[in-house]
Amino acid sequence: MGATVTRAALLMGTRIRTLRDPVGGTADWPTAVFADGTGLLVGEAAVRRGRRRPEALRGELPADLGRRARIRAGERSWLPDELVGALLRVLRDQAEAIEDRPVTTALLTVPAGIGAVDPRRAGMLSATRRAGLTTVEFLAEPVAAVLALGDGGRLRDGDLVLVHDLGGSTFTAALVRMRGPGRADHDVLGHLTLDGCGMRDIEGAVSATLGADGAPGLAAADADRFAEIAAPFLDRAVACCEEAMATARVEPGRVTAVLPVGGGGENPVVLSHLTQRLGVPMRAVERPSHAVVRGACVRAVYSARRTARPRRPAAGAVPLTWDLPGGRGVLVERRIEAGTAFAEGDLLARVRVPDGSLHQLVADAGGRITAWHAAVDDEVFTGDWLVTVSAGRLAAAAGMPAPTGRAVWRTHAEAVTAVAFSPDGRFLGTGGADRSVSVWDLGTGGERASAELDDDVTAVTFSPSKPLAAARDLAGGLVVLDHEKETPVFAEDSLGEGGDLVFTDDGGLLVAVEPDDIGFDSMWLTETWEEAEPKASDSLPDGIPPVLALLDDEIAALSSPSFWRKFEEFEDQDDFTRLADAYDDLFGEHARPTVLATPAALFVAGHRRDSVMKVPARGVTFFTCSSAAGLLATCAPAEGVTLWSLEDGRLLRALPVEGDALCLAFAPDGSRLAAGLADGTTVIWTLTRTAAPPVADSVFRGDERQETAP
């Protein structure tokens, strides 16, 4: 689905049938829809009606995918996935008319830059559901173009191919490395796209120039004149190719071939210019403008044959696990449910891996499903025990660790300096040194709301009763996001430097805490955002979650559960006892864990009445507690993230990370732990209690593979 033209084909076994626009009669469907008051027309029918009523015509549909704003067309507004879905539905109807049976499976090509959690991919999935396509696979367009070469390309594993895709309104350069199995799974090493540098732009410049000279237009352009006018566009395309190779750190001499595709792949002027400038052998593909859709058909044939057999950790083991390309994926279908028998080679499930392709998980021996350990739409990892089968040793599964995993999200361009879970565990708030704050939907991976601040973000917190997330920065700025309406609702820029934020238990007040004054700088009523009267540090507003810290040999009550101070000379556990006593006296049954950090150890109070615990953690720069899970999590430079038991101070598990962890947060139920890293990523571990004996390494398990994600 290009910006200007969509091309599609029906694959029946290994036979390919091109789908043609019923009005235009060609295989090039204009990527456009027209709202006629009763529904949506698509393709050439939409374009022709749109000439009379342009306000009801909408073209270049892929550009709108992933956006939340509705689009006006005709008498009403539409969601982008509704418009794309209408085009897909007509293509599906035509395919069903050819085959005379339901068509519910689709392979869709996407630009190389659309990753696993790109909102445009989510928008395309929504569009396919509207079109009645239930099994969907994605394929990067440069890989599809290379697959169209077939065996005639004379390419081997490891060869590098530069795909030169001159489309209608864009140019894309992509470097593809050939690799197996079956010529169908290749790597995109780098890609760049230029807007306003397509064949439509070149032809427009030719027509405009010749028209200005008094010539009748394109028809009057000879090859030399066309080449002269097109040269600036083609020079930009070549520079884009060179930059793509440089970005991938590939010298031009290492490139095996250049593959011209798109509308420009058939133009002799384009091909001549490309040969002269790049000096790399070219490979020709039949009908370059249809290379992507034909290559997609090649991939679809191999997709039907692509299977994975389970890898058993030991002979006779009951849990089944599979190796997934890229190390992870999303479970999209469970074919055999619990209690059902199956035979060797039967398809048990399907998983969509990061590049968008589907992989079939098959059985390597017969048996019966005892239990599934992952639900549809769950993220799963290589090595996860996804299903338990009965094979004569069912009791062996009782002591196995439950399925766990780790996800790594690209959340900020610079270091992540604050993280927080929403009270219901559905959303994650992150703030960074890139001066931004975002709220992420943990179910879809999409960004629900975001805002820019003036300095590094120091705190993120959620309201316990409303869809609100608040953040503040070092410069004294504050912003509140409504992640249901997906927009900022309040901002303030007159606070002190640094500090923290906390909502009252009923969500009625947002309180800004000042670390220097140990008190409340400002408070706002969340119904009206009018400022309330600040309170002194010894007079907590009702409903503020209490935390204590030791300051100048006195107990001070603060409002934020994440506020803490490091004491350079306080290491006496006996002295810390009075903190626990005062905590219990002040807050009674509402007491929550309080941590005092020193260079050599952490002291914990409030986790149990009349109890103070010393944890021998050194150099800690951030920590967080979970009463629900009975856990303390700490991080220190070059030491990763460490989990401790709040019951007895025992070390449970070290969770290594690549780079330094700067901030931590537990989900409200203690089932997940998030860590913000200095490289701009946020790691989320799933922590699952098991029936195994209480050995340190098996109480909590985290899948420690490094993944690349949003």
C-alpha cells in the first residue's frame, strides 16, 4: 500500500492472481477513498467521484495510520483505520470472488522503518480487522523487493543488496543482507526515505518546465531533456543511497548489487543515472513497479511452510518451549486448548515475531494439552514454557518456575530519570533527560499521552482515582496528562528546583514536595486545578501517603513515597529503631515501608510493626519497595538491579542491565518491576512466585535477554 498506488495479488497454493481495479481496469489501485454519504468508494471509483467533490476524497491513506485524530471526508469524520479498512475490504471481496471461498489471511508489506510497536503497525492491524482479515503477517518492503528476484538474482547468503525504490511520491534506499533459511528471511541493515522525490515529483517538474517554455508538456520531452530536469531529484536519491550505506557502515565495494524497483525501476533515464553514479552491478526484476507485491507472494509461500519444533530442556520434560526469531514475539493464536489430544507435527499455536512474520509452533511428539501458560496477545520469549503436555511425568512440572519475561522499551531519546505504574497496572509513566514525559499503554505498547518540559524530569506519579499522570522537572515545571483523553490538562512553571509529586489517596489533591524545605510548595484541587493553601511539613493533608526520613536528629514527615535522602555518617541500626517506633506511632495500620540509605547499607522500617531491618547494599542510588510482593529493589552504578526480601533482608536475585539503572518502580500488585536506564530504554520484568523450594535464584525469575523495542 503505497502513498499513491496500492497493488495486491491473491496467492492460491503457488499460483498468483493479480487483483485489478474494477473501474480503472489496471493492477494499480489509487490509494484513495471517497465518502459518498452512504459509504466509502475506493480506488479509481473514488478518484473519479473526487474530481467533482474533492472535499469528500481522501488520498495517501498510509500517512494517516497511527494518528489519533479523525479525518474529515464528506459529511462526517473517519478514523484512519476505517478508511484503510474500506480499501482492504474491497480487495478482500475481489479475492473471494475469484476463489469463491472466504479469504481471512493476509500478508502486508510495510516500510522498513515500521517496527514491532510502531503505531502505524497497530493502525494497520486495526484496519485489517475491520476488513475481516484475521490472520495477518507483515513483511518489510525492501525484503519483498529482493524476494521478487527469485533464483535469477544469483544471490547467496551474506550478499548485500541496495534496494533503490523510486515510488510515486517518495524515494527509499535500503540495504538488505541475504540470509536463509529458504531465501525468505533477510535482514534490513539500514534504510532512509526522502519525501517529495518520487516519479510523480519528477514528472511534475518536467511538465512545469516544458510548459513554461511553451512546450506541450511531458509528451514533448526527449530523453536528454528529461534527464536534465530529473537530475537534481536523482542526485538526491543517490546521496540517500550513499548515506544509507554509510549509516550501516558498509563500503560501496561490499555491495553485491543494486535492485531498482518502483515506478523508477522501469525508466531508462533513472537506470542510466544510477549505473553512472553508484558503479555497482544492477539486478533486473520483471515489472519493477510490482516487485514488492510479487516478492510478498514468494514470502507467503515460505510462510506456510515455516514451522518451529519445540526445544525440550531435558528428556521427558513436560513444559514445551520454542526458539523464536529475534528472541520474542506475540502469541496470536492457540489452536489446541487444554484437555485436547494432538499428534506429532500438529500445529499448536502461532506467534508473530518482531519483523512482523508469523511462525507456526508445532508438536514434536503426540500428547495431550494439560495447561497453557500464555494467553493470546501475550508477549512471549525464546525459552518460555508456553504449554504443559501430559507425557507420563506430569508431577515434574509442579516445581518448575512459572513463565516469566523481560521487555525492553525505547521510551526516551536520552536517560530515563523517572518511572511509575498506574494504580491499575495498565499504564506506565516515564520521564527523561530529554525533557519529556510519556504515558504508555502496557497492553498495546502505544503511547497514550506525552508532553515536553523545560528540564530533566524528576518525578512521575499517577492519580489513584482519575486517569491523570503528573510530572515535574528540575527547573520547577509541572505538567498533568489525562491519558484517557490523551492530552495535557494542566501546567505550572513556578515551582522550586527538583522535588517530588504525590496525589492524595482520594485523588482530590496534587501536592508538590520541596526537598530543601521538607514541606509542601504547592497543592492543587484536581477538579478545578485551583491552587490550595500549602501546609507545613508537620501538618500532613488528609490522605497523603506517609513516609519518614531522619533529618537533624528529628523525625520529619514527608508526603512522597519515593522521596529519600542519603546519610553519609548514619550506620547505627540501633539509632534507626526510633524511626520505626515513630513511624508506627504516627501512622499505625497505615504505615508503609520506609528506607534510609547510607553509603554502606539500607535500613528499612514500617514493613512490619516493631521491626527494623538492615540490608547490606552498598552504593545504592535508587530503591523502591512493594508491600504486596514483600520486595525491596535497589540499583547502583554498574551493579544492575537487585531484589531483596522484606521478610528477612535476604538477597533474592540480581537482574543485570546494559548500562546504569537510574530509577525503579513496582507495579501496585508487585508482579512487575520497571527500571529506567541511562541509554533511554525502560526495562520491565515480570516477577512470578513459584511452587519451587525457596532457593534464592528460583524465587523470582527474570528473563535476562536484552531486547530492542519501542
